[in-house]
Amino acid sequence: MSRDAAALARLAERAAARAATFLLNARRPDPAEWTAKGHHDYVTAIDQGAEERIRETLLRAEPSSRVLGEEMSPDAMAMDGLVWVVDPLDGTTNFLHGHPTWCVSIGAAIDGQLVAGTVFHATMHRRYTAWQGGGAWANGERMRVSTIREPGQALIGTGFPFKHPDMIPTYLPQMAAVLSATAGVRRGGSAALDLVDVALGRFEGFWELMLAPWDMAAGIVLVREAGGVVTDFDGRDIGVEHSGVVAGSAEMAGWLRGVVSRKS
């Protein structure tokens, strides 16, 4: 299938902007309106409303495409052709508590290969977009991964396994090892924005034990087009799948992967 990746990125931007406007104008739900869909994992009518707007925008322009999203069932989703990988509200817990670190994330995959993506950090009015061969861009400015190669100077992002308490005994030694070897570790609560920070060079690296494809699809394209790498803990490139993830420049990702793999 031949597609214009830049055009897909522009369409993703339009869909993300529409969802972001809806989210910014929405009333923050009361706790009684939160629905638990898993351990410490909530969904509200706000998430669903944002996803509906994304789906409508994408499918109107690309009616033969399909949407894989957090607020719908991914069971038996075929990855042939054009598939949009969507998180309408990445950082839901932050959003529910009035914290500004949340975003809309949309990736585009063709036959299982990620080719375009956009992350819209609505509260900061910042748009991050990338497409295969076209680079990564932050509100029109080129994004590049950090040039820092010394772990002692590195700031590393991470995500806590709060949805997977069985993984906490694995995660804590990893955190201790990375924290003791670097300039610091940060956890923002949105994997998509953590990957944006890698692509911007704010973080030298990022790791998380398990992410869903909608958590990272757009961020993967951003990091790769900014000159970095995104792999699983064994060094394999990640596509549209559930996986542990390590991101950064090739050098820093390799170092970080070695540290966390030894503690797994």
C-alpha cells in the first residue's frame, strides 16, 4: 500500500486538535463518574467522547482505515492496510486530578509499520508531529534527541507499573540502578509525553516495563525521526504491540537497556 506519510500526519493533527479542544472544554468528572476498567485504571465519558471525535475525523477522510484505541476492544484487530493507533487521553489519572500533564496521541501504521504520529499536549498548546523520512517537529521546529552520552549527566524518564502490581518487585531494582547511575529520574504520568521529551532531548532515555501500542505509537515515530531508537528490552524494534520499552539515542538506549535488563 502506497500512502503519503506526511498527509497521514496532517490528518492525525486535525483529529488530535479536535479531541484536544473537546477535552479542554470538558467538565472534569467527579470521582463518582469514574469507571474502573482495571487495577488503578479508569475511564470516563470524557475519554470516550474524545475518541469518538478522533474516529469520526479519521474515518471521514480515510473510510477504509481502521482505528485501534484504548477505549475500544483490540481483540483480533488485523494490522493490514492503514490502522490508526489512538490514545484519546494519555495521562487520564493526571487529567482526572486536574494535573496538566496529559495529551492526545495518534499514530498511523501501514501493514503493521508505524509511519506517522502526532502528540498534542493540549494544556501547553504544543503539537509534536513526525512522519517516516520527514523528521520530527515541535510546533514547526525540528526535534532532535540529546547528544549527552555520559550516564552521570543523563536525565531519564520512566513510568511506574501501577496497573501491574505484580511487576513492582521487578521495577524497583531497575529504578534503584538507574537512579544511582544518572543525574536523575522523572515520572510524568504520560508515556506519550515522556517519549516526546526523549525526542526533544529533554530526557536522554526512557524505560517502562509494559506499554500498550496506543501508549507509544506516536511517540515511537517521534523518537525515531528525531534520531533516536525505541526497542524492547532485548533490543528489538517495537511495532504495534504490547511491550516493555527503552528509548533514547542509540548509545544511551543501549546503556539503559543493559542496566534495566540486568535487574529484570
